[in-house]
Amino acid sequence: DTEVTQTPKHLVMGMTNKKSLKCEQHMGHRAMYWYKQKAKKPPELMFVYSYEKLSINESVPSRFSPECPNSSLLNLHLHALQPEDSALYLCASSQVWGGDTGELFFGEGSRLTVL
Amino acid sequence: LAKTTQPISMDSYEGQEVNITCSHNNIATNDYITWYQQFPSQGPRFIIQGYKTKVTNEVASLFIPADRKSSTLSLPRVSLSDTAVYYCLVGGEDSSYKLIFGSGTRLLVRP
């Protein structure tokens, strides 16, 4: 199983809503990532978790709150978002982070629309 | 962080070899070079990774000169399904292992 599964595939939310994006992998990877991608732009790194601990936060606004409950799951909690936060949110995993990070396996993404 | 520069777009025809070059003038000693492919509304997919000289796998080759200030992704005999965006990433210890995507090259393969 070389899949990273993201749910939901599409999400529409209002600026006062609270929602969550979920990501799951069963490859035994110990590093997981959130990227944000706007249309026709490259993915932007948001967070990196290594062994369930937050290792990188790329100065992401607090309205985005990541959580790594165990080595297979990664959540992104969303609250009080702005319309400009509408984007494709990509989750990725790798065997480890740092040193020889190697290949990142990406999910298909969750397309978020904030009204 | 090592900044990467790629051509914005390239055109090719089916069956041709395509070479996409990435410049990374301030690459650090321990940085490695990775290429990803992305189709619309999908996550990026790993193509190849290298540190120096030449790396080849079943889909591509990666050429890295001795000074490592650039790298070239070579796609042999492209098909229509190779139409995608190709990203060059440079990262390692000196960049805190942050894998930052460059602006990417949009490759269009014509029949």
C-alpha cells in the first residue's frame, strides 16, 4: 500500500465554521507534511511532523491547527478561515524527515473553498 | 534556502527527448536535488533524486554537473501523458530539510 488518503476531497465552509481535513497513510512512514497549493502555483510547505512531533511550522496563521494523533494520521483543523485560504491542501508522507528524506508520497488533496 | 530557477514552459512532440534544466546557484554542500511531476488536481509524484553526476531510473535521468549549480531532468521519448508541471526541489541539512517547491515548468507534449 503506497497510498496517502485524504478526506474530504472537496470542502466548502463559511468563515465562521470549524472543519477538519484528514490524512492517513499505512506505509509506516514517520514523517508527514501539509502543503497548500493555489491555482497555477507550486505547493507551499505549511507543517512538518516527525515522529508525531511538530518539527516545522512555516509561520502559518493560527487559524490552521495541525494535529498528529498517531504515526498514521494527520489532521488539519480549520477555524475562522478567510476566502483567500481557498486552495488545494496536500498531505504527504516520507519514511523519515531530515538526513535522507527521500521520496515524498502525496495524497490527491482536499480542495477547500471558503465563502 | 537554495533558490531554484526553471523555464516557465516548454513544448515538445511525442517521441522526442525532453530536457528540463533547473538552476540552483547557491546549493549547499549537503543538499540533494529532487524532481516531481504534477498533473492538474493531483498531488505531485516523485520522479527522481540525485546528489551528483548521473542518476537513471525507469522513467527519467538526472544529470548533475560537477559544480552542482544546475541539474537537468531528461525524459526519453515523451508521450501525451507526460504533459504536466515538473518541479525541481533542492534541500538538505543547510535548509533545515525543508522541501520547498520551485515555480515549476509546464511541459506540453503535442501529437
